[in-house]
Amino acid sequence: MKTITKFLAALALMGALIPASSAQELLRPRIHPGAANVKTISGDRGGYVIEYAIRVLKMRRSGGFVRFSGACDSACTLYLSMPMSKVCVTQGASFGFHLPYGADARGNQVAANFMMKNYPAWVRGWIAKRGGLKNSIATMTYADASRFLPTCPSEQRLSVASLSPTRLRGG
């Protein structure tokens, strides 16, 4: 029951159950002036689905970019729900998918349904070809992900300008 309550709270933060003005106030981006809003993900083993749902929503609202440069497992994979124009992958990127666990069976199913609903179609297709989400981890490598996601610029220092949609398309 606790998991379902947390999940409903996350949905509320996403604007589904509370007024938009309240959700906007809670999710107001806190961007430091002069700092590029680029999140690099490497070695993220995941955690609570609810926490990652909120992180992803905040990143979306802030207009930030996500650079996958290493492992992004479990709930971290919710960052794949970001618009393609706001993400990129490096050769070291990988994504690990499995059934959520940690709550009761009903709570785990609610979390799994939420994740599958929010993944883009290409991720859902990749998971389906492997028999769906299971207790064991299925790892998507850079080779698979780069067929759908843009490759990150090779510069060491990234800025929002270097991740513009034109740049990501090779323009």
C-alpha cells in the first residue's frame, strides 16, 4: 500500500492529480546561471521508480539534456523517456532493464506498467523482443541504443549549445 501511495504522489507531482500551478511550483527548475544544464549519466544503478520519475520530469521541465556515457540501469532507464532531441549516447553507454522489485506484487506491477508506458516505442519494442521485463537484467548496449538515439559530440566539455538538435543530427 505504501508503494501505491508513493506512486500516486508522483503522479500528482506530474500534474495528473493536482492543479498545474501547484505542480509547477514544486517542479520549478533550479538552474544556476551560466551553468549548462547537461546531466551525464554513468554508473547509475537506479533506485526507486518514483524518485526517477520525478528527476526525469524536472529535467524535462528545465529543458536540460542527458548524456549517457556509461551504465544506466533499472529506474535510471526512465531518462530514455526524454525527447530524442534532449539526449545523446557515447560508446560506453548501456541500459539495464528488469522488473521492478522492492514493494509488494501489486506495487511492483504498478511501477512496471508506469515504466513501460513512459518508454518510447523503440525501447518497448526492444524489451518485447527479449520476452518483456523479467527478474533478470537485460542489457541494451550502445550498438542497439545508437540506432535510435543521437551520438554525443566528442568534445570533453559539453554545453547546451553543443547539444542543439542541429548538432545532434550532424548538421
